[in-house]
Amino acid sequence: MDLAETVRSEFPAIVECSDYVFGDAPTGTQCHRSVSQAMHDYMNRPGAHLMGHYPGALNTQNATTKARVAAAAFFNAKPEEITFGPNMTSLTFHMARSLEDHIKTLPSFPHLNVILSQLCHDANVSPWLRLAENLDGLEVRRLDFNRKSCTIDQSDFDRKLDSKTVLVCLGLASNACGTINPVKQMIKQVRATAPQALIYVDAVHYAPHMAIDVQDLDCDFCVCSTFKFFGPHCGMLFGKSNLMRTLRPYKLSVCADTLPGPPHPNQFQRWETGTLNFEGLAGIGAVIEYIASIGDRFPSKGDSISKNESLRKRIVAGYEAMLNHEAKLTKRFLAGISNIPGLKVYGNKDLDSTLNGKRTPTFALRMDGLKTAGELADQLLDEKIICGAGHFYAKYFAEGLGLMPTGGYVRVGFAHYNTLEEIDRVIEVLVQISKACNFDCENIDGNWTGL
């Protein structure tokens, strides 16, 4: 039973536009039908704020509880450590602003530094640059990246991390080119060199492809957006409970000043501002259950996962099944484009790189013979292959490769609902574009389809 062929019918957008190849997964994945159904069900039942004892309030409490428990399992955290918000960017700006008071109280202030990565989406850069502007004297150190592997330059990290580092902001995976950084090892290095440093991890691009384990990473914060993994336009933040209790948030004085927990585990918490997107929370609970259901239906080790297993175990099994399928997509794509004349792909080109946890099935491309990235994207779109061109808010990556003056790069990215046949279609179109640029494609024999 093929994973993609089975689940595609569960995505209404894919059914509606079945003649298109959805190669825009890193921009935002398509929504699973269980998510829209859960949001519909919430919106069409009595609704109200939390804390009441009537149908609307109880419905909201149930949706909020399910979402918070599911998100905790998703991160491998505790429900009290989960904060909901509009998106990753808003949550990160909120946290950056709130960390100002904490940093000012440190003994070595202002002789401290923050480390940012040139591989990151700007949402894990600009909020911290603004923090440094507001804290006169906080030095900003920018981590370079290896131009060949498109991963963080470890030697540069070794040089820039020191005992005065107070904050390290890293991305698990590059939304630009899909490469995965050795964040776990880097965090260990931070803990040994700068014990007072807080570690903020952007998992937005990682979350659609691989299971997140904040306990294993030992990060202080981890953030993602659920529309990147088949869900609603919402954000989720993990923060260690001791920090979330003691750091001072920007909040209304009349709002809760505690974390979720007894006797009211469903309440707003001190980090959640204003009225939450309750229908979105219903969608969050549904999408995490959908990922877990993949583990039930497509066990990677051959033994079916019982629905009585813990949600966390089912989530991990779901990701294992998705990874196995996406590894095939990556292998097929990289093998198929490896001999296309004039085509450049940035980042890890090892055929088994997704299976080995080195990249996601997201690719940054350029074609020699075309003056701009937009020309390549337009020609792919003409063949109903959905993609885009630009910097995708990872502008430092495009700048580092010298691609900004000519429109950045074309980003094509896939998810578990993409098929091998779609990969072949993209490759065939790229071959035709190469031929149109007067490159010799006679030696391309199509052997990749046997992988």
C-alpha cells in the first residue's frame, strides 16, 4: 500500500487540482480534510471564551485541551510548556521583546553577545536584531554557512561561541534548500561553553518531515507553524517550564499570570495574548492526530501501531513512515537531475541524504542560460508544477551565494503526499528547459525511474 497514493484523496486541494504537481510544500503544505472538518465542527457548535460552565465554553475548553495535549506530545514536552500564537514570527517577536529584561539582569551585561545563523529564515533573525538594538552593547555575531553543503560552518561557530554568549538562535532545517543542521551537537557545545546561554530553535521547516524531540535536543525554546505541516495558520512554541514561569511576558495585567495546570489546565496562560484562534486550535489537535494515524496505517517496521499506544509513540511512527516515503522522493529527484546540463542544485546532493537525516525533500535550483530565477519558475509553472522564485525570507542564504541580483533561486519542495510519478514529471520538464537553453541532454537516459 503506497503512502502517497493512499493519502492524496484525503487532501481536498490535491483532489481539486489533480493536474498540478504541488511542489510548494515549504511555502505551506495543503490542509488535511480532518483539519478543516475539526475547524468546521468547532465553528458550527456553541462557542465562547474559556472558563465557563455552559456548552460554548466547554466546547472551547475541550478544543484547547486537546490541542495543548497533542502539541505537548508533538514536541515531547509537557502541556504547561506549550504556547499558542498566530504563527512562528509573531511568537518569536513576542519572546524576543520579553527576553530584554532577562538579559539586562545578567552580571556581564552589556558585554554579551547573541549568535544568529545566516542560514535561518529572517523570522529567526530580525526579532533578535531588534532585541540587540534595544539593548545597547549586545553584540550580534552572524554564523556563516558552508557554500558546498549549505549547512552552518562549524569552524565559524567554534570561533564565535564563547563564555559571553547569552543567546544562540538556530534552525533545524533550512527552508531555503532543505539541508539539516547538526543542532543537537551544537547545543551540547553551547551548554559546555556558555552555560547561561538560552537556545532558541526554529523548527518550521523541519516539522513537516521529521519528529521533533525537545528533550533530546535540550533546547530552551522551539517554535513552528502548523500550516507548514498540513494544519491551520497557527503557531506553537515550546518553552521550558522554569523559564516560562520566571521570564516576564508582555501581557495584560488582568490576564492569567500562570502556566496551564491544575485546577484549570485549559486556561489562557501568561504567554498567550488576547483571544486565541480557537477554531485553529481544533485544527491543531486534528492535524497532530492525522500524523499519528499515518503511523497506525503505515508502520515502518511492519508491525501495526495500536491506537492504544501513547500519542507520542504514534506521532514518531507517523514521521518514520513519512520519512521513508520522502527519502524515495529525494533519491529519485537527485538522481534524475544529477546529469541535467546547466542545472544547479544547492546543498546536500547525496541520494540517501533524507534517509540519513541530512536534508528534507526541498531543493534550491538555478538554470544556466536563464537570466533570472523567475524565468525558471515561470517555465515550471507553465507545465503546472507549483513552485516559486525569490529568497523566501531566507535572504542571507541567497546573499551568501550571490543570487540576490538575479532573483534568488527557485525552490521546489515535496511532502509525503507527493508521488514518484510527480517527481519524474518535474525532472522531465527540467530536461526540456535545459534543452531549450541549448544544452545537450542526449546522455540523459531515464535510469533514475528504477530507483
